[in-house]
Amino acid sequence: MVKKEFPTVHFYDQDFVDLYEQTWAWVRDYWREPTDGTGENPFGVRFFVDPQETRINQFDAVFSTFFLVYSNRLYPVSNQLDGFYNRQEENGAIRSDYNLETGEPLFSPENPQGVAPPLFAWAEYNLYHKVGNKKRIKEIMPVLERHYQWLEETFKDETGLYHVPLAATGMVNAPREEAYYPVDFNTQQAMNSSFMAELGHVLNDKDIEFRYRRQYFSLKTRINQHMWDEESGFYYDLNKEQQRVGVKTAASFWTLLTDIPNEVRSSSMIEHLKDPAGFATENPFPTVAVSEPSFSENGEGYRGSVFPPYTFMIIKGLEKQHQWELAREYAIRHLYCMLDTLHPEGNKRGNVYEAYRPNREGKASWTGNPAFPRAMHLPSVGLSTVALMIENVIGLLVSLPRKTVRWVVPTLEIMGIENLNLRRNTITILSKKSGRGWEIRHESEKLYYFTLDLLDQGKEKTLPIPSGKCSMLVDKM
């Protein structure tokens, strides 16, 4: 049933394929229709959320869109964002958490404004390229602009940087107590500005594009001036006096998703990812560098645990920096560690979790927090088992507006995808070795443009793929 509804992936390790397909089977049970005491839905949409949850979280909802886009439109992926937009307040505020029954925002003393990482524009830009709905961009831009203005008016101070509490970053117990200007939130807001400019470009609105491009460059300059440390080659949080807080955390790698670091600085950041004393653990990547005194082999929440959203973010950052082979290697290692936990040795019962140990098999732990980590937390698990599987293990990058599919592979293997829905087109791409050599078989309902980027041969070729069935010999490309 799964194979008929959702895209089918092919890969030499069947365990990866089974985990991918099992994720889609699990997803069916995670859709909920919130209702208040009057029987009304305060959000106006169904949500994809853990069945036992009583709240909906913005960070989880945004990240879930990055793999739900591959459901072949069987699930309403935009609901994950629209439910939050429908709760926007008059001043533009959209809060981090809402009660699933009442729709009321939930606050805490640690995050009194209920602010969350500003990732809506990133998610919308990805949705646009995977779903191709330009009309939606026009409809939601006023919401995004009001939200951006609220962030600016509420959290930006005279330094030009953003001050939010540590709880607003999501890394609630990370060893960043002195952080006053968090590197991740400021980078996320710079990224938010950049994607707002891109969305303005999609709409051909020069005013929006220019306005947010200017905001992006302003933040980029401040982050590079104040948060970069030349000696250690790393970006850091700032304390209240704008002094760098010398603790290396995964928060700094949000910079790789942007054009904030130049080539030299991005290379330095990537070296930290490859360093066993940094973030090169068996399961990539811990939230705190191994060399930090606060690092725990058991995870201890955000003191060493491996969280799929952060691993996804870092791998997307490597992709942004054209580190395709490294991104794929880390994605495969991460998935193998998830499989070890799902299929443990002996008679133990396995599962998938929201957080893992960095160097040993099994789920992470957090002293005094027995509810951590949540089992079967699919809003984050699906990032690894579906999105990374399609985009980095198999290596397919899709853009509907451009009618393009790019296949980036270090070396040819027997792998591919079937029944991938591209709005009004469904395609199949499979590589297979025949008597004539490596062959790529295509099946498509409509014409699109296919690029093969074969890294080990330094070969890149773009060809129009007509409707119907066809095949190409790689040696003759």
C-alpha cells in the first residue's frame, strides 16, 4: 500500500528502504483535528503531531514540512504552517507553543514572549520549490512581514542584534547560560531576511526583495564582526557586554546555511565537524563539542545529544557549501545509528527517538527528565528517514518552478526513486548496471530537465527528459 501511495526509494541497503517505508506507515496515525469545548477547531486545520501531545510546537511543525512535502500531496503539508498563521496576533506575534484544545498560546517564565526560531520563510521557500504554488507566496507574505516586524520591534536592540532568552532557541539546557545575543537566533533571523528577499523575488516585488536583502546584509555584517573568533575559527554567542562566550555548540552551524561565512571561514567551521574533539562523533552531530567540559556521552539533553533537526540542519549547511560527499557520508552514518536503536541486538525492543547518544548505541538521556527523549517523535525523525534519505543518501534535489531534478551522487550505485509526484507530473529515476554499462532509466508524464552530477568522474550534464519512458547510458553522456 505504501509503495502505491508514496514515492518508493531504491537503495542497496534494504534496511534504509524499510525504515523509509515504515515512517510513512507511522505517519498515518499522527494527524489530529484539534477541537475546543464548543467543537470548533481553533486553528482551522488538521495538524501532524504526536498523538499524546497536548500542545503544538512551532519548531517541530516547521521542520516536519521538510519531509511531509514528499507525501505525494496525500497529506496537507502547508497545514503545519497555516495553523500558526491563523493564530497570529494583531501585533504580528506568532507564539512558539499553543494548546491543542483551546488554541491559546502557552508561555513559560524562561520564554515569557513565547518566541521561536524564525524559520517560516525558509520552510515556505522549500515548499515553493517542492510544491510550486506561487499563489500561496502572495497570500502568506503579509503574515510573514507582520511576524518579521514583531521580531524586529520586540527583540532587536540598539546594537542591531537580537536578544532572546536561551529557551527561545530550543536548546534549553545547553551550556550557554551567559548568552545574551544567541548566535543561532541572530543567524536564523539573517536567514529569515534572506529567504524573505527570495520570496519577494518570486513575486517580482522589488521593494520587498531590496528591503529584506538590506536587513540580511546588516545582520551578516554584525555577526561576522562580533561573533566570529579568528583564533579558534568558530562563531560564538555574545554576552550582554557583546563579548564572545567561548562555548562551542551546534547552534553556530546555522551560519553554514547562509552566505554569512566566506570560503575560509566556512572551511574552518567544516573542520570542526570533522574533528573528533569537535563534532565528529559516531552519530553526527552532538549539540555540544566533545572537547567542552559540559559534554556528556549520555546526551543530557542539549549537552551532547544528537537531535535529528540539528543533524538535518548541519547536513543542509554542508550541502549549501557544496560539500556533497561529506553531507552524504554523515547522513548515512546517522541513519545507521538510528537503525541500531530500532533493531537492537538480543531480545530488546527497539524504537526511534527524538534524541540519541553521540558515540554509543541507544537513545540519549537527561538526568531528572524521565520523559526525555520522546519515542516515535516523528516530526523530527522523518527529517532523517525521509528527507535525508531522498535528498542526501539518494541525492535528488527537486525544483518544480524550474522543472528541474538534479541528481548528485559521489559514485553510481543501484538506487533511485519511483512515483515521485511533481504536482502535475509523476517521475521515476533509477540507475542500473547493464551489459552496456551504467544506465539511468526515466519515466515521466511530462517533460522536465534532469541534471546528473557524478562527483567521482567530475561529470555534470543536463538533459531534457521527454514524457514516457527513456534511458541513457552514463558513459555516452
